[in-house]
Amino acid sequence: MCMWSRVCVMAAMAVAGVRVYAQGDIPTDWIDPDTGHRVVRLSREDGSQSSYFHQNEFTPDGRKLVFTSPTGLYAVDLQTRAIEPLRSERTWLLCVGRKTGRAYYLSRGEQGHRSLLADP
């Protein structure tokens, strides 16, 4: 199982939008003053968001999380925090296949998918 819980990942992406910062001033990690928990921002672009709780956004191995931003669809490696672009235009993630590791998406009425796992 992934070391990042879904709640922490969603909180890390959502909290960045709650506080008011100038663009580029949002820290990459901080301690939440109310809970004392460490929050880690995984995205680097304002307006990035994770999917709703019923849409799987993790690869089968739990290593990558797929998220959307105003400029496209991305996967972040949860161990290294490296961000990989998957599609470079406004795209809506439907889900990541629990067995296939494919990210299924919609983009301006176009359907598609992209594999996130290395070929066997």
C-alpha cells in the first residue's frame, strides 16, 4: 500500500488553495498549525487538483498519483516527487485502472488513455 494516504494527498493539494499567497510563494511543505501534521504540496502549479474520492488516481503499485492542472494531466512519483506530464491541455481525469495502470481521461470531448506502467 502507498505510504501516502488519500486524505493527506487531497489535503496537500487543497490546502494550497485555502491560504492566500502570491503565485510562487506557496511553500512545498509546512506544519499545519491546527493539527500539527506536516503537509506536503505535490504540485507546482496553482489550480492543480486531485480527483473525487471515488475515482482511483493511483497506479497499481501505489507509486504514482495522477492529477489535473489548468495546463494538463500529470503524474507525480510519490517517492521522488518528480512530476511527469501526461497531456498538455485542459484534461479531466476519469480514473487510473487498478490493474492496467492506464490513466483514462476526457479532453474537449475526446476520450483517451495513457499507460503509466513500464511494458513487461
